[in-house]
Amino acid sequence: MALACVLVAAAPSVANEAKKPKPKPRLIHYTGSARGGLDWQEHRVSQDANPTPSVVVDQNGEDKGVFTFSFTVDRKTGKVTGTGKGSYTSATWHLQVTDSAGAFTCDIPIQTNHYLVKLTGKAAGSRIKLALSVPNAQDTNDDTPCGDYTAYSTPSNSLDYALKSAGGRKLNVSKASPGALSLTKDSTYSYVDSEANPVVNVDATESYAWSITIRRR
């Protein structure tokens, strides 16, 4: 009697099957935070010495803030898209005035706001170039007398000025592990304030400092 021989093919192993890798998400996500601002001081002396200047002013202050932000990097184009928000943590203006009325010390009240963060940039290779700004931050005051001297209303954006001056428009970070950044810069300069009455000579010092942390999610 002949025996029939039946061959049964083994089922292919799942482990041996070729698997198509899942595509990476097109966008890489990041979050960040920043803290810093401006410290400043000025020495102002009027030019009308007869025999002594009619006005001598020593003033100093600070404008500090914090903000958070998030952004994405497009793997294909390198485009950076992001937003954020922040607020002031302090804003001060201290005056010491010596004029015809005597010697006075005044602290000028400063009004501040909450603000948005603008973030632009481009990724290339393993690096990301970023520019941070806070274009609608504002610190201002009302006209405030201090002796015969007046601290006039001066709406300004000291936080964005400090961020730009410290290098916040030219960040260059790792795409894989951005980490922490410390930005600092000092500036000393002199000028003549011809809009003051009387005209004054001004010696000024400014210090800009920001701590920025960026994390890849």
C-alpha cells in the first residue's frame, strides 16, 4: 500500500514580516519660559552752572518680567511658529532731586500690563535660530512733580528693549536638546538732553539680563 506524503508549509513568522516604519510627526513641539529685564541709573546735571547747576538728578529703576511660550518646528520646511504671554514682575523709578526748591526724594508709580510674546525663526540641520519679542508690553507713568522737577509721562516698552539688547532676537539653540540660556549685557553712555529745560548732561548705565529655558516635548 502506498503512503501519501503531505507537505504542509509553515506559516510565516510575524517576527519575520517586513514592517513599514511609522512616519515621524511633521511638527516638533517645544515649550519655554523666560525671566529678566532691565536695571538702569542716570546722573543728570543742568548746563546752567551759575555758580552751581540749578538741577542735579540721580535716578534709577528696574523693569522686570516673566513670560512663557510654545512653538513648533516643521521637519520639512524648518519653519518656526509660536506664541506666548507674560507679565511684569516689577517696575520702579526712584528720584533724588536737588534744585532751587531744595532736595527731594521721590518714587514714581509705574503702570504695567500683561503682554503677548512673538516668536519667529528657522531650523536648519541640528540648530534652531529664534527671535523672541514682546511688542505690546508697556510701562508708563503720569506726570509726577518732585520738587521743582517733573518726572514726565514716558510710555515705553522697557522689557522688549532689554530683551533685544541682551540678544533675544538672535538665539541659536540645539534642535534635540535646547536647554537653558543666560543673556547678559551692560551699556554705559553719555548724551545731552536738549529737550530738558534747562538742558542737562546725562551719564547713564543700563544692564540687561534674561534667563531663558527651552524644552523639547
